[in-house]
Amino acid sequence: MVDPELDELRREFLAEAAEKVREIETALESASIDRVTYLAHQLKGSGGSYGFKQISSVAAELEKTAEKAGDEAKLRECAGSLRTEIEQRAKELGA
């Protein structure tokens, strides 16, 4: 059963998530790892709340990598995976 109100909330989440990924990518450019960790943590929690398990999972990986001061390539890979996942889910919802 389709719930139009829930779908609208999910579209809003995805729009906000896309903005957070852009902010993550900017933070990576300026080596603001604390900001990356913070934003990844937010996406990890809220992604699952809206039923986006994969977004939550990739955000958790990004958060863990950032907390360990992981290599830049892995951080960028996670950010790219997040961006792709968000875009795919938004397309599915017609956002």
C-alpha cells in the first residue's frame, strides 16, 4: 500500500540527504573530518528511520572510516556511494 504522506517525507529526507552529501564532499576538500563524521552520523540514523537501510549502512561505513582518520580515497568512495544511493532512491520515488 502506498502512503503519499510517507513518500513525501521520504522525498524531503532524500533532498536533505543529497545536500548533506554535498557538504560532506566539501568538508573532505577542506579536510574537516569532524564535520564529515557528524554528517555521516546524521545520515546513518535518519536513513534507517525512513526505511533506507543501504543509505544508513554506507553512512555508518563513512562515519567509522572518518573516526579512524581513514584514507581519503575510502572516504571519497563512501561519499560517492552515498550520493549514488540517494539519487537512485529519489528516482524511484519520483523526487
